Amino acid sequence: MADKTIHNMLAGLLPQVEHHGEIVVIGLGRFGSAMASTLIDMGHEVLGIDADPVRVQQHSGLLTHVVEADTTDETTLRQLGVGDAVTAVVAIGADVEASVLTTGALVDLGVPNIWAKALTEQHGRILQRVGAHHVVFPEAEMGSRVARLVTGALIEYFALDEDFVLVEMRVPRHLAGKQLGDTDIRAEFRVTVVCIKPEGQPFTYAERATWLGEHDLIVVAGHRGDISRFARVET
């Protein structure tokens, strides 16, 4: 489940937008670069823009088009054809002023689906007031996710919304050697085992007759609190 934060964002990148043409990614640092590369892998055309010539050179040939430009200048963006884009992502890093001015320029150009990366809640509020349609906090989201993994109980953690999550974890010891249908997981913890990866085999659907091996991996769905209780069971 690599790159979960990027994929989670991309899953809603074009929620109700009829997309055509290039997706514009402004800022090709770590986050923007990962975003642009993933979009390419998903089959989209990407116009990458950055003010740093080194980053532009690094992405030459990797993206559909890549340009060195000052994105705070609306005229420059218009000349690059950004005003014709359906979706633009402002992934500028620590330069909050450039982030806000770029977002404002995209709004003035009439781009209908603007996503912007925020570093802090205050930064996010400003981006929303300027006119960003979606504001994300990738560092905070990643920090929250990693915090849930460092204890070792969970292998992966993926939030579907504010209160419902999917987690990948090893089969708890007290369940090993049992059939799923003979356990009280649903009644006791109010969580559902969605699928299972038997040791040395690929993932498959979990059914009542599924045997839970000591070294198997399971993916469990449930509300945050219920998942937390289940994850605290000795594994």
C-alpha cells in the first residue's frame, strides 16, 4: 500500500468534473513531484511548472510538459494555457506567499477545479478564502498516519473519511488457527475483516470458511475507535 497519501488525494481529485486536457501541477518539490508522477502513471497528461530550473530539468521527459515560470504572474499562466485547464494543483512548499498568489491567479483565470497544499491551518484558511476549491494538509495527514503505525500493531492505515478506516495488520495471536466464521470479531469489536493475505500467497476475499494463519495479513474495516480497540489486542 505504498504512496497512500497521494492516492487518497487522487481518488477525489476529479470528483464531479468532466476532465480533459492536461492536469497542471505547480511546484515540483517532493509532494508535487510525487503527485505529477502518480498522475502520469494513472494515464493523465501533466503540465509541471516550477520556478527552479534544476527541478524543471530533473522532470524533463518524465512529464508531458514541464516549464520554468513564475506562477504568481497571471499573465504568465495565461500564456502557458493554464486558463484552459480543468484541474490545477498548487503544490508549492514553504513559500506561503507564492502559494497564495498562485492560487489567486488560478481563480482569476477561472480554473474550475483547484487543489492547494497547505502547511498550516492558517495557510489553509487563506487558500480557501482566496478561492481554492480543495485544500489538503499532506504533512499533517502523513504524520497522523505514521503515528498510528509506529507502535507496530498496524502495517498500513488508510482513512476513508473522518471516522471510517481500513487497516492492514497481522492476525492477532488469539485468532490464529481459527476459521473466521468461528470468531466473534464483528460482535465483539464491531469491525469487519475485508480480505486476507495467507503467508506466501496473494490477497483474497475473506469468507466465513477462511482460516486465519499465525503469519497471515488481514485488512480490517471499521470506525476509528473500534479499529483502535481491535488493534490493541495482542498480535
